[in-house]
Amino acid sequence: MSRSYEATKRVGAMHISGESLLVILIIGLVAGWSAIIVATIGAVLLLVIVRLVTGAYPRRRWRF
């Protein structure tokens, strides 16, 4: 076989060790949780700001 074929064959293959895979999974888990937390805080802050600007308060349907 020619050298160029062997070089092309090696470039296409990707090998990940067990440690690398574990690190990638842990980083993905931390990034996912932090994104979920940041999005929740942002949504709550947006609702508070909209309520303060519009002055809208929840209306009660029933009076006791």
C-alpha cells in the first residue's frame, strides 16, 4: 500500500481514551446543569421586571 493511503486512513480514525471520555461527560454535565440554573434565574428575573413595569398583579377568581 502507498504511504498516502496509510496516512489518510489514520487521519480518519479517532481514538478516545476512557479518561478523556469521562472528562468530556463531566464537563457536559456541569455545563448542562449551569445552563438550566441560569435560564431559570433569567426567566424569574424577567417575570419580576415585567410585573414591576406593567403593574400587573394576579387576579383572584374567588373571594373569601
